[in-house]
Amino acid sequence: MKVSREKYIELRWIGDEHTENALLRSLGLDDVKEAASGYCERWMSIPARQSTVALEALADSGARMLEPKP
């Protein structure tokens, strides 16, 4: 039996429900519940292999990235 552990990174950004939905769609999660509304700090751990697509989606949606940046 082969066991592997996938690496995850934490993304932190300031944005609204549109930035969060853009991130979730970029990760392939189209059927998600409503994101909390309002402009606030948000964060999520995602697989490192999806970080490029996720960062592009956040940048395109107008999110402001916070430290630690991946």
C-alpha cells in the first residue's frame, strides 16, 4: 500500500463573496453554498498543485493578498 501526503498552502486575502466564489470555481467547486457577504479578511488551505490557478483567480477578481504569501 502506498501512502502519500499532499502538500497544502494557506491563502489569505481581503475581498468579498465574489473573490471567494472565484477562488472556489477555480478549484473546480461549482456547487458551493453562498459565501459570507461583505469585504473582509478571508483564508483557505488549498492543495499546492492548485496554487497557480487559485492565485490567478483571486488576482482577476480584485482580491488583495495578505502575508504569508505562498
